[in-house]
Amino acid sequence: MLLYLFILCDNSRRYLEDRGDLRPAGVLYHPLSDLVVERGKSDSDRLRRMRMSGLVLDDPAVVLAMEAEGDSHFIPAKLNKEGKPTGNVVTLDQFRILRRVVEDLMMQMGERLLQSTGRTVLSMITQATGAIVNIILDPIFIFVMNMGVKGAALATILSQGLSCLWVLGFLSSNRTQLRLKKQNLRIRPKVVFPCVALGLSTFIMQGSESIISVCFNSSLLEYGGDIAVGAMTILTSVMQFAMLPMQGIAQGAQPISSYNYGAKNADRVKKTFRLLLTCCLVYSTVLWGAIMLMPQVFAAIFTPDTALIQFAAKALRIYCGVMCIFGVQIACQMTFVSIGNAPCSIIVAVVRKFVLLLPLIYIIPQLTPDKTMGVYLAEPVADIIAVSFTAILFAVQFRASMRKLEAKSV
């Protein structure tokens, strides 16, 4: 929790909120892998304690972090002569807290718990229900009721609240293996700490993005000016084309790997990893080829400015130069989490972002004639070293884990 509060304090926290990015709140506590491993071991009591401990730990942390905001008013009331609102007012703080708690309750307690118990279809229904309702309510509130941005916000809260109620109803029924029970609503350190450790690597990956963005932008502004910073926005958006689908594939494989690891089925764990690695590599290679062949097409998606498109196209070939191998990083790191190897998952996350990328942003421009392109070059150089390090570490640790698993299953 201290790490969570640290990353969301002062300038770093303000930067995240200005982007609307509070994802680190939801990833520091990561019970999914532990849940599924215990499910493979058929330990139902421990499963219930883990999930409910997560529910108690996660949402109050989000509320406490959000309550430090200012008092800017979100829904205006009648104004007095001095221009100040009178009467009851819903502040931006209150809206953010309500939205985040509803979203976090749905996502963490609902979606992940459904995934961990093998109810992947229900997890998809939970997501789809909120999305569809949001799409229906948005035009009604924004245009028909003339509520503007407030209507969009209200539609989001109501749609996520509906999904949350659906999840709560399901988890309170007899149709689930892990029912919500009052006696499990306690924080148990033996249950919580291993889950926090597993979620720390994902937390570092997402939480560090703000720090890396500040470093990139400050260097690019110094060497290349506004056009270089604008191109960086395009580059990071294109990178999401690679990262998000691969993370989705990895998260889909995670319950399978964790369950079979808990059930001591080493052969199935190996097959799952090989399939995950193949899918990630194929996708990253295909996307890398498309970017190398037609970078202008990707740049033009985000801007009509011809000069910016030409500049971003050149930078894309450099920044995404080794994207084809990044599937290895995602597959290995998520498999570390799946088999409960928290130390290694944290190490590979820290090495890539803080040990390699952060200093290289400042070192490489000093070694290249084109300092602006040198800043972009830091990304592929860091990726080559990080992927090599991750692959070697994974090969050693994964083989050792599988040998121990096979020995236990005999």
C-alpha cells in the first residue's frame, strides 16, 4: 500500500489523474494467480479468504488515494452573486471515488474472480453488459436530456453499477464455488502479502509509464521541440496496438497455467506457455512487419498534419524496431505471475523500465549524431537487452519449477 500511495502522490499522482489513468490502483493487489493455483489444489476455504481479503484491501485503498483531490465542482448547483455554488453539490472528488469504487469492485471482485473459477463466459458477459448499457445511455443523457459531459459520466457510473450488481448477485448465489461470506471479510497478512507481491510486477509496468513518459517528453522537448513530443504521443499509441492484445492473450492463458500448476500438471503448464509464446510472437511479428512497411498509415490514424506524419513515420521505424521479439517479454513475465514466482516477475519489470530504459533515454542521445532519434532509439536498445535477460532468467527458473512440480506429482 505504501508503494501505491507513493506512486499516486504529488506530481506523479497528478500526472496519472490528468491522464485519467488510475490503473495502478487495481493491479497492486493481484489475487488471480494465487486464487487459481489454490483452486487447482482444491483448497476452497483458502480461496474464499483470499478473495474477500482482496475485496477489503483494494477498495478502501482506492478511496483513500482519491480523497486527497481538490474541491472542484462536477455537477453545478445554483450560483450566488459571488459565482459560488449553493446547496448540495456533487464534487469531482465524489464522482471519481464513486466511479472508481464501482469499477474496481466490478473488475477486481467480479471479472477476475469469475476468470479464476473458470467462468470466462460470465466474465465476458459482465464486461459486455456494462459496455452495451453505456453505449445506449450515452446518447440519451448527452443529447436527449441535454446533460453534456455530466450525462456521459452518469451513463458510465450507471452502466458499471449495473455490471457490479450482476456480479454481486451471482457471487451471493449458490451458482458459484466462492460465495461472499461475512466471516471472510478480514485482512489476513498470510493471504494478502503473496497476492500483493504477485501484483507488484504488473503495478510497476503500468505505474512506471507515467515516469517514463515524463522522461521521454522532457528529453524530446529539449532536442526536437514540439513536433518530437507530438510524435511520441503517436508512437506510444501505436505501441498499445502491440501491448494490449498481447496482455489480453497472456491474461487469458494465466488462469489455465495457474490452475494446472496448482494441480501439479507440469505437462499442461508447459503446453500453455508454448502456445502463449507462439501467439504473442506471431502477433508481434505481424504488427512489426506492418509498421516497418507502412509507418505513415499508422501515423495518419492519429493526426492529419503532413509534417508530423512524416516525422512520426521515421521515428516509428526506430521506436518499434524490435517489437517482433517483445512477445517473449510478455509471455515470460505473465507466466512468472501465473506460477506464483513473484520475485522474478518483479525483477524483469524493474530491469526493463528502471535499470535499462530510464538511463538509456539520457545516455544514447549523447552517443548519436541525431539526438532526437537517439531518444527514440533508447526503446529498442532497452527491449533487446531486457528480452534477452528475461528469456535467460525464465529458462532457468521455469525448468527448475517444472522439475519440482514433476517431483511432487510422482
